[in-house]
Amino acid sequence: MAIIAVIEKEFRMFFRYPLRVFSSILVGIVFLLQFVFFGQAVLGGRYSQLLASSTGIGDYPTYALVGYVLWWLSVSPMEAYVWGIRRELQRGTFETNIAAPVRITELLLGIALSWLIMDSLLMTVVFAFGALIFHISITFSILLKSLPVLMLSFLAFLGFGFIFAGLVMMLKHIGPFAQIFEFSMLFFSGIFFPLGVMPGIVVEFSKILPLTHSVSAIRGIFIGKSYSEIAPSITWLILLVFVYWLIGYAIFRWAERVTRVMGYGGY
Amino acid sequence: MVVTEELRALYGVAVKSWRIFLSYRLWMISDIMLGFFFVGQALLIGIGLTGQRNSPSLQRITGYSDYLTFAVLGFMVLGFGLTFLSGFVWSVVDELYAGTLEYSFASPMRRITFFLGNVLVRILLSFLYMAVYVPLFILIFGVHINPLGFLRGLPVLLIGTVGMIGLGMTAAGIVLYLKDPGPFINILEMLVFALSGAMYPVSILPKPLQLLANAMPYAPTSEAVRKVVAFGYSNALGEIGYLILISLVYSISGYLAYRWSERQARILGLKSY
């Protein structure tokens, strides 16, 4: 299967530079620590009564860690399309790969999937590190219960990221645009602060982002909620999987038609 | 005569760097938005956790009760400080990846002119961003910045800058020898980011990290600037004294480290792709 070959290629390229793996983990950890330490310095501790009353989780490190790890994973497919394809364009290998007897969607999906798996591995390390230094208690049953929601979230994230696959093929360098988008998602999905502090219209808007529901569902599991209690978030996620895959595919097909006229080109 | 030629070369490098930057204008918007992202997060985290604009806990540790002003000053020192580190290392790396480093180094100008030309554009951008940030932060976020206090902090920032340039030169020397310098720069920038004391006082870090933070020029600069802005020079003599010392050490060691690496480069040759 071509998709497996693409994943293997991406894995080999990433893990052959151990310093790169280490730096990615460090970036993940430092970014997390900045906000958790800031929250703790402002709070003078780790527990916020206000946070507990608005979200159900009063322990700030737990709240931030769950949200942050999911945010990182949610932007992973987007990053894969924006930087992975750009890298191939820079190296001049994109056109030859397109010419290979493989469907272009399979090729792109392979890149996104491999980045998502790699980021999941990196985030597992960051999550374990965060849980260790902030003394967050995690049980096996919480992890097991989170898995199906995580898989559903991955499907939604892949569909959401697919929107960028077509755009990057057509516009080539959309890194800054993607960066703005990624940081906006931190705000709109309530990663480091409760969404309740935002205006009502922003809270409504946040519902169209899969990350919002994914974070809400998994935080719910962490405080012992059952599947039926987090059912609204899961229903939203299922709906958004279909919506984003449809939108992403439609944009991709349109961008592909335009790119065939202009040429895939390089740098 | 030599000075005039070096200045012309400096201008040439700066113009080239500026033109490259301008060809990706969206980066400027993205960079500016990063500041709003940083400060906006700080505000919303504070309100989401405490429901207030002031933190008694932060006041106990740092003397600042307004956590947003605390974060804004830290962010400005960090942004300005990273200008030098990033300017020095990326000017090598960008040309290395483009395959033009050897030609640039072979041109009849001093190495320091090449680096300063690249850094100059970043300093200019840094000031430009500050000119955008300060009024908008005051307007949108209600940040309390006393103009006199702010001006008082500038000489202290300049003292810290000497040390930051020294660290940048050391890093540039190391980068010359790495086959894949990207991860090294990422690690260095992240260490600076984490240990700069931009968003939180370094005193809340574990002891070994506190030592490391105080051994780099960023956290001592942030602390000295904050103290001078809020309490004046006479109350920050200890912090300023330490900053002068550390800046002196970094500037001398940076110069020596870079000279050594350049001598090595003349023997071994510069790597290229």
C-alpha cells in the first residue's frame, strides 16, 4: 500500500535526526510550562475555584495539560500539509511524487497521518512529563476511556487539516497564515483558560471547531464523567467529521484543478 | 576609507535582508499577532483563574500586582533579546541553506559587518513592533505603562543587550560547525524562552533551573528592567550590578568564541549543502 510507504518514508526522515526529535519534545514542553507556570504564579497555587465552577476541573495543570496536548495534535495534519508539502516543493520532489502511479489523496493523507502519529508519540512524552512534574494522577481506566474519543478526534482533525492541503498546493507558502490560524485555535477552543470568559458570540463560534468538543469530552473523562454525560460533545465531533471531510475534499478538488492549469511547480 | 566601505557593506547587507523579509509580508502580520496572542492569553488566563486583573500572589513574589503589565514588560525584553540571538544564528543558517554563505564570507567585508547588517533589520522590526504594541496594548488591554518608568528601563535594556549580543556571537560560532543547525537553534531559543522570566518570575522555578536562568543574560535583564520601571534605579542597584557583570562576561566570551570558530573555519573550510 502506497500510504504505508509514505508513512515509512516520513518516519525514517524524522527519526534519523535524534537532535530534531529532542528539540521537538523540548519545544512541546517549554510551550506548556510557560502557560502553566504563569497560571500558577498568578493563582499562587494550582487550584482555582473559579475554574472549577465554570469547567468542572479546578486543578489548573490538569486543565492546561489535556487541552494543550490535544491542541498540538489537532494542528498536526495542518502542519503536515503546510510544511510537509512545502518541503517537497523546495526539494523538487513533489512533482515526481505526483507523477508516481499513486493517487494524490493517498500521498497527502500518508503525509498527514505520519505527522499525526509522530506528534502523538512526541505528545505522549510531553504528557507523561507534564503529569510527572505537576503530579497529575492518571488511571489506566481514564486512558482507556479516552481512546475512542481520541480516535474520533483524530478523524475530525484530519478532515479539518485537509482544507489546507489544497490551499498549500495552490498558494505554496502559507506558513504565516497557518500559524495565525493555529494560535487562534488556542483562543477559540479554551485551551489555557475557560471559554466562559469570552463573549457569547465567540463561544458559539468555537462550536464549529472540532478541538473544542474534543477537549471538552476528554476533560470530562478526566473528572470521571461517563460517555452519556459527554454525549453532546461526541455528537458534535461525529457531525464535524463528516462536515470537514466534505468541505476539505471539495476545496482540495477545486485547488487541484486550478493547480493543474498553473502547474505544481517548485521553488 | 575602510570605515566608509564597511558602512556601505553594512547598508548593502541590511537592504538585502529587508528585501527578503518584505517578500513575505504575511510574516510581519503573523509576528505582530504573536504579541497579541501572548498578551491576550496572559489576560484571559488571569481572568479565567482569578476573576481579577490583579494578583496578590504575584505581588508577593515580584512587587507587581498587575500580571498583565508584568507579562508585557517580560515579552518586550524577550522579543528584543531574541532579535540578537536569532539575528546572529539565522543569518548563518539561512545563507547556509540557500548555498550563499561561502560567497558572502568571501566578499571583501568583515564578518561582523555581515552579522550586524542582518541584525540591524531585526532591531528595526523590533522597534517597529514595539511602536505598534505599546499604544495598542494600552488601548485594548488597559496595560498600565508609565512613560517615564518605561524610558527609565531603556538604559537597563541596553546594558542587557551587550550580553545578548555576546551570547548570539557564541551561538553563531557553534552554528558554523553543525551539519543540521535547525534543531540546535530551536533548543537554544526554547531554553531562552523558558528561562527568560518573561511570563513568570524565575524564583518559582526549581533551583537548578533558577541557576541556569540567572546564568543567561535574559532573566537578569527582565528582572532589572521590571524593577527599574516600577521602583527606580536606587532600588535596583543589585540587579543592575549583576547585569553589568554578566553582560561583560558574555560580550568577552562571545567575541573570543566567535574569533576561535572563525579561525577554525579558515582551516577546515565552511560547510555547504
